[in-house]
Amino acid sequence: MDIFRKKTMARTAPSGMKKELKAKDLIMLGIGAIIGTGIFVVTGVAAAETAGPALIVSFICAALVVILSGLSFAEFASRIPALGGPYAYIYVVFGEIVAWMTGWFFICECFLAISSVASGWSGYLQGFLSSAGIHLPTALTAAYNAEKGTYIDLIAVLVLIAVTYWVSLEAKTALRLNNLMVYVKFGIIILFIVVGAFFIQPDNWQPFMPKGVPGVLDGAAIVFFAFLGFDSVAMAAEEVKDPQRDVPRGIIGSIVIATVLYIVVTLILTGIVPFDQLNVKDPVAFAMRYVNHGFVGSVISVGAILTLLTVTISMMYSLARVLYAISKDGLLPKFMSQLDEKRRTPKNATYVAGVVAIIFAGIFPLNLLAEFTNIVALMYLIIISLGLLKLRKMKGLPEKGQFKVPWVPVLPIISILTCVFLMFRLDLTTWIVFLISIVVGLAIYFGYGYKHSLYEKKTHS
């Protein structure tokens, strides 16, 4: 049984997908995936419950972890610009079983992110409709909870149906709405910064670290969730005109821009409102209402409702591509590897991603699973950093024109240690669910993937 069989270093066979994306499209894709619930929701909760005004330090810590991982992603994307992102990279250096588990962790992250954001989007929209006197039947307002009389989150289901259809279109068309919403997102963030800067009270930044260094570190473990999505850029490799140059630019560019925005917004937010009053679902809009600018707060709320769509679009796009890549290798059912003849997009994989995400968002309450999303993401980022060390050992330094991570092995080792540290800041329940997910992933591989692997068939042909 050869569960560590590897792909060759050469690029995989052409997928037949259209190559029409540039660095700008990738940066917008990354920003669309990264900046969402992190800036509009997580900032308030993390400031109130853990770090206080020192949340900016938490963001910097989390950003450093993400940037270190992003560097490894960028070199892999430059040297192995194949469809499948981290799954494809690890297939080359560590072999099939590790590649599958890496892909499995990414799949878990995407499903949870898509579903939870759709549920959050539903909550925002229901609040907006309620203010206009429109109320849905209780049974259709939230995920299943018999005690509260809720059975399905209808709005979350409907928005995911729309997003699934949109993502099944050509990549350029699918990302056009994403790019438009990213500009709207920039607009409302700039509006908050410009207006909020006039209402900062420096006294609100005291005490700066109400729970000391442990609070800052716990805050970093929480806000790490706010950076997830940069890896979606690597999923677009087969649809990029110049992947060796533009994919690394897209990864690093989106992380840096998101980090700057997070820090500035958090600094202003905690300067306007005492941190202990920020444990609300809409902290950015709440801050405007706090200083009697309700209209600006309403504009920000509507903008947040619209722009949260970019997270679902970007993550659905990425999820469909990784399902397509894995099914091409036979580790998932082959029908997901079929392309739409006209649009040259993985239509079946997109529909599968949409259906499963709809089930999660519509039926299962996911509000407590952000930490699980974090732990699976941290785990595959550890694998990526280990993979870079193995890649350098196997193939040496990158060629001229390829992205090169500086100070190897120091930076990848620091990346691994910081990811492990953040994982151990998460609670025991999260670890139990994480271990269960590993068992499920292994069961799928040994129950289906190993026997149907394209490379298993080649071995015995």
C-alpha cells in the first residue's frame, strides 16, 4: 500500500479552463475573501472579551503568522502553479495521503466559512427587514433549534443558491461582482475612518491591555479567523495568465492591504467606544450610533450586508476549484472533474460545494465553530511550511523569476512554531472536534480515495 505516492514536479496537464485573470483580479479575490466578518464582527467581540484596545497588537501578531505562511504559499504558487493550491503543492513534496488531508482541512475551512458567513448575512438582512416591518415566520429564521421553533435559515439558503449559480459562470464574470463589492467595502471602511477619526477619545485606550499579555495572545488566536481566505488566491492558478508572477503578488498584496485596514479600523473603533461596550454583532456601525451618527451607521450596516457576499463568492470559488482538482486525481468522485463545455468552469464541483454549504448554513447552527475553522486552517498552514522545507531539500533554490522565501529555514520554522502556539490557545472542545474531523478525513481516503486514485490505477496498469 503506497499512500505516499507523489506527483512529479512538472505542472499537471492543462485543465482546459480559461486563462484570463491578472494580479489585480487575484488581489481583489483575496481581499474579498479576507475582509468580511473579521472587520465587521470579530473586532468588537475580541476587543470586549480578550484584548481591549491592545487588539491592534493581536491583529499584528496574527498578521505576522499569516504573512509567514503567505510567503510559503507564494513560493509554492510560483514553483508549482497548478490547480488545487495547498493540496497540489503537498502532493509533490509529501505524497498522496498528506495531500488529501491538507485538501480535507481546506475543504472543512471553506464549508464552515461559507456557511457561517451566509448565516451571519441572513442575520443582518433579517434585522434590516424587521426595521422595515417585514418579519419571516419563526421556523424559517435560523438553523434547526426545536426549542426556539426554528428549522431552517431560509435567507442563508437563498443567498447560497444565488452565489452558487454566480460562481458557476466564467471566472471573469463570477469575480466581476466580487470586485464591485470590494470597492463598496473599501468605501464604507474609508467612510468609517474619516468620520470616526474626529471622535477618538484617547482615554478609551486605557487600560491598553486589560487582561495583560495572555489577553492579547487569546485575541490573536480569535482574530486569526479574520485573515482566512488569502489562500483562495492560490486556487485560481489554472485561470491566471501569468501564475508564476501574479499568484505570489495576489497572496502577499491581499494580506498586506487587509492587515493595514484591520489595524486602522481597530485603533479608531477602540478610540471611539470604551472596549467593554463593543460586544455587539455590528461594532463598526454601533460606533457611529454611539457618537450620534446613526445615518452613517445605517450606511455602514447596508454596506456590510452587501459586502459580506464577497466572502461567500471568494470562498465558494476556492472550494469548487479544490474539489475539482481532487476529483481529477480520483480521490473524490470523478463527476466533479467535468467542465462546463461553454464556460470552461467546474460546474459540477461548484454545485456540490453549493449544496453542502446550503445544508450546513440552513440546518446546522455554526455560530460556535469559528475556533474549529481556525484550527483546521492552522494545521494545513503548518503542513505548507513543512512542505516548503522539503521542497527546498528536494529541488533547491527557486529559479530566476520565481518567488523566493528569504531566510529559509528560519522563517518557515518560526511560522510552524507560531501556528502551533495559536492552536494551543484554543479550547479542549475544539481539539476534540478537530480530532474527529481527522478520523472522518482518513475514513474518506481509505474508504474511497485510495482505491480510486488515478495514481493507484497507473501503478497497477
